[in-house]
Amino acid sequence: MKHFSDLSIPTAAFSPDGLSAGGDIITRAVISVLVDNESGVLARVVGLFSGRGYNIESLTVAPVEGGGTRSRINIVTSGTPEIIEQIRAQLDRQVPVCRVANLTTLGPHIAREMVLVKVVSTGEARTEALRIAEAFRARAVDTTASSFVFELTGASDKLDSFIELMRPIGLAEVSRTGVAALTRGCRTL
Amino acid sequence: MNATTQTIATQSDASTTLTGAEVLMKVLVDQGVEVVFGYPGGAVLPIYDALFQQDRIRHILVRHEQAAVHAAEAYARSTGRVGVVLVTSGPGATNAVTGLLDALMDSVPVVCLTGQVPVALIGNDAFQEADTTGITRPATKYNYLVKRPEELSRVVNEAFEIARSGRPGPVVVDLPKNITVGPAPYAPPSRTPRASYQPRIEPDRKAVARAVAAMKSAKRPLFYVGGGVINAGKDACADLTRFIHTTGFPCTATLMGLGAFPGSDKQFLGMLGMHGTYEANLATHDCDVLIALGSRFDDRVTGRVDAFSPNSFKIHADIDPSQINKIIRVDVPIVGDAGRIIAMMIEEWDAQTAKTDAKALETWWSRIKAWKALDCLRFTQDQSADAVIKPQQAIKRLYELAVETGRETFVSTEVGQHQMWAAQFFKFESPNHWLTSGGLGTMGYGLPAAVGAQVAHPDALVIDVSGEASALMNIQELGTIAQYRLPVKIFLINNHYMGMVRQWQELLHGSRYSESYSDALPDFVKLAESFHAKGFRATKMSELDDTIRAALAYDGAAVIDICVAEGENCFPMIPSGAAHNEMILGPEQEQQGAEITDEGKMLV
């Protein structure tokens, strides 16, 4: 399985040559933010992105401490190294932000996402859907005579591949969670 | 102390029940608040009732909520304390937004208390309901909606702490009416810091040592000082002045940094940037070590970013880490309080015994003196009695005659040509006396700012240098000035135009003065009289000095209508999108400067 940090290399997803208009290399970054769990914090973080024109590719947020005093926000974003550093710095200065880390540059890390994929198909295509799901270790969490809902967890690009393979078979609907990420080893945020 | 205040104190001592509004009064007193600028309304009536029943906190009734914030900003900036605003829900809060953003952009500590409909009605589109925390989120350093009475004391105390610490800024506390009406527990201020909010004050000594080493080896050094040094306090400014004298280096300042270093000091080159001096801008362009202290490389300062001080080793000290490398890449970033950084620089300077390159410095100063000799602010005023007054002459004489009074003087401005001329012709010898809207450029700032400064310094001379267009943006504050008998002087540079707009239209749009001419101005003398102030007017040179003298000597509020040459423009200037060595000088000098590119037009 590809490690998520592979995504830090320039990718063609952003522009034909992976460059910004100014010729700077565009990278994707996973930024984890530990925040006080209080009203309006997510809006403040998201507002910072929209107000300054930064990109959000995916966003996850949930309480991570007993008692719900702290939440962790994981943001997948993209930009030049300077923009990513500005995003980190702008987040860091927010009052309710306890910690910010760009996991992509911090070191090896694990990033996982979950997806629910609904496939509507009959006949031979159903068998093919099950065969692909098995290869990806996806689980059928709902089955009818004409449909499946598969659950799959893994790196985002693995989810992309799974969805692409299901498309011609009868892909009907997709629901993705966005990325949850942690550094490898004993290091914490 | 009146009976009710005593009651509050007694109740508190006994840990008995107070209303939220009474708790709020106690917390404000704990925070040392003496003045609140505000405007009442339904949602804040319990707070106004609590204000009425105490005598520790004075309330200044403004005529518009935007003005309340500007007045609080000026109160804060002229005193170094937190400015406090109290407005009602809905339109009261939304009217305050411009002021809040102004305070955010210029790093001014303000706590704005907004009324809100009762918690049970929030989200019901109740009368005068607005999503105040949602609307003010991008216009504040932080904001709160107090939903439970037990949060009230902590939140208000925390709001003050956040407003004044780190990079200062505005904080909104939205107070639903049921919170202020109902019982609430009082808690004294706690010194326990919020774990997530830990501004970095202490700089990294290694970074400071690297900076000082670079300064010592510099051949063409330049200090570039911003408002962050003023925010760091008077001691920081005094240390900076001492340090600059020790080094023998030249110093320039941003619009917000004026006064951090004495304006008449021979090492001061004047302001830099779009309307900065020729010598300050060329020194910025040609220096080899740039020491930026508490300045954030605003686009009005940098001009074309890729041509900003292209060959210098750059040191940047700022309390806000997000300012470092945001616009200009620097060689030595230093995060921390400007006062601590300057103090540490002095320690390192003394510890590092190597001497500066005196010969190179002498050569550098001789180049600067040659630039200075151009006298870039020169203008020609026909001195005959009937001559039309030039705006530069009016402001220059205002400065000189204000100095002659020997009084402590605070100057606020509106936004436009008059603001730049005031920045060019006034010399501020100490911090906190120059009150202008730098970051947001808010027309209508100066008049309420003068109110705030005069309330804070009742015996000082407070002058709002204004244009006729800007003055009309918050002219209703003449009512506040009258009600509290504030002897503010409003000095109008009246040219019938939105002067800076006209200047840009001349430069960029073929002199097509689209909607920049005011054809129906009030008679400002009569306007002043209708607000119980005294009106003065000068229309020709023979009247200028006498009018200014009489107005400054007048023991009360004055509106001074100076009718000036309509077509005068503000020079020197860096055309937007151009470099510092591509300035346009005034008609007195040989014209030079870059053609304004399409990209530059977008940066206006």
C-alpha cells in the first residue's frame, strides 16, 4: 500500500505540470490541528481558509479527548510550500488552536479515510463487483438483489482506485469521510 | 460610591446572587475599565441600567456604533490600555463591524460587548437578532457567545487578556439578554492562562545574535520600524531610540510606526512606502541590511514585492509568526515582543565587541544626505495675501502652530491625501500621539478617534486632520463632542474632491473624475454652530495663520474649514506595482518614475 506522504510529490491533479501559475511546485499536505472544543472553532478554521483563498480538499473533525475538551481537525490542502507554511502559521495563531502540524513534512505518518460505495448492478456485473471488493478487502455492509454498499478504509488513493473500478460496474453513490492522520512512532502532535 | 455600588460590593463579598449585568460591571472594574463608548438598545438595557447604578465606569454616548469602536481604538492607542465598546444586538453589532476590522488590521486592543436576543430566541429571526459571532468572526481576534451565566466572568476576563496580549486585537463578547438579566456567579480575574493561547513573547537569542552580527558587518544598514514597536510600549520605543543612536544607523518608519522613533531626530528619514520620502524609499531599496521591527511588509510599503530592497540581508522581528515570510522572504526571522527583542539586541550589541564599519557607514550617510538634499516634500506656496492656500502649507502651518502652543498634541486623521500630508509634515516625537487608520483605510475614523483621544486626555490638544469627504462619514459625532464638551479641533482640508480618488483617477483613468467631486457640501461653519461648536474658515493665505491660531486657542470644539487649491496632489509617490527607486516626484522636481502597468492598476 502506498504511504500517504507519497502525495507530497507534485501531482498532476493540481495542474497539467503540477506547477502553480507562478511556476512554483504545488504540493498536497495533511495538516492536523488540535483545538479547544468550543462553539465556532470549526467555523473560524474553515473561515480562515475561505477568507484567504486557501484550498480545502478534505476535512475531518471530532473530539479526541475524554470529556470532549479537545478536538482534532485534519485538513488535506494543497499549495506552494510558502502557502502551506502560511496556512500552518495562520492556524497556529488562532486563539483556540493548541497545536498545528504539517504531517507531510513532519515525518512518516499514517493517513486513512473511509468510504461507503453504493453499486447498483445485476447479473455478471454483481460478481465482478464482489471480486473487486474482495481484492480491496472492502466489506459489503448492505446487500439487495440489485445493489451493494461497500465499506472500505485505507489511503485516499486506494479509495480513488476502488471507486474508479466500480464506476463501469454500476457506481451509484459515494460517501467519503475525509482523512484521519497520525504520525508514525511515539511522536505526538 | 453610590448606594447600589455598595450593594453590589456587599453582595459579592457575601457570595450572594448578582445579575449578569451587575457581574459584568464588577468584571469591567476588575479590568481597570474607566470609560465605555457605546449606544443603548433593547438587548443591552439591563447593562445600561447597571451602568446607571454605579459610578466607577463612565459611559460616552456616541451617535453611531462604528464611531464607538473608533473612539475606543483611539482611547486604546493613546493610553496603551484596552478600549471598551458596548452596543446593542442586530444593527448595533453590525454597525460596529467596520470599527472591529479596523482594530484588527491595526492591532488595537478593543473589547466589544454586544447585546444579543435571549438564548431561547437565538436562531428564530427574533427582533434585532443577528449572528454576531458569525458576522464578526473574520473581523476579530476572537469572539464569544456567552450561553451560560457561569461562563460570564471567565469569558469577559479572558476577552481582555486576549485583546491586550500577543498581537493585540479586537474581541467581541456577545451577551444574550437572559444572561444579563438573570443571576450569574461572579469570579475574580484568574491568572491561569488559556492553554491553547500562548503568544510567544521571548525571542530566540540565537536569532537575535545572528541579527546583531549582520548589523555589525553592515555597510548600508537601515532600521524599518512599524506599529508593533509602539504596541510594545513606551519603554520599547525608548530602548529603540537609544539603540538606534548607539548604532548610528538611519531609521525609517511605516505609517503606523510614526512616533516610535522621534520624528525630528537627524537619523530619521521619514516614512517609507507609497507616499514616503525619497530618501527613505531609496535607502530601503539600496540598503544591505534591513532591520524590520514590528512591521508587516504591507503592500503600501513594499511596492513591487520582487523589487523590494532587492539586495539586502533581511531581519524581521514580529510577535505574530504568520507575518514572517508572508510577503517578503527574510534571512533572520525573530518571533517575540518587540520590546524584548530590542532589549536583547542591545545586550547582544554590547556583548559582541566587533566594531561597525565606520567608513562604510559614513559613505552610506553621505548618499542618504544627497537624497535628502532633493527635498522631496518641497512645494511652492504663493505667499501673497490673496493666494490660494495649498493643502501642504495648511498642514505644515498647523503642525508648526500646534508646536508653538507647547501643549501635548494628539493627531487623528481620516483617510486620503490629507492623511498622507499629515504623515509627511507632522513630526511625532513620541509614540501613541498619532492616530490613523492604516490597515483598513477607514474614512470616518478620525473624528470619533479624536473623541476617544480627548476623553482619555481631557487637557491635551486633540486635532482631527480631515478632508471634507471623510469628515462627512461620521460628522454626527459632533453631537458627542458637544454633549461631553470635548475641545476637539477638526481641521478640514476642503478641496471639494475625494482627493486621493481624484489623484488616482488622474494617474490611471485619464482624469475622468468619476463621482469624486462633492457638489453639495454643507457650510461647515454653520454646521459647527448647529452642533454648538465654533466654526472657522480660511480661504486665502492672509487668513491661514490667524485662523489656525484662533482655532487652537479657542476653548472648545472647533471646525476649521480650510479652503485649499482643488487640484493639488500628494507627492512623492510610488506608483502602485512599481519599485522604490521608481518614485514619481512632485511638480517641483524633475518628473520621474515608472509607467503604471496593468498589474499595478490592480494594486491601487
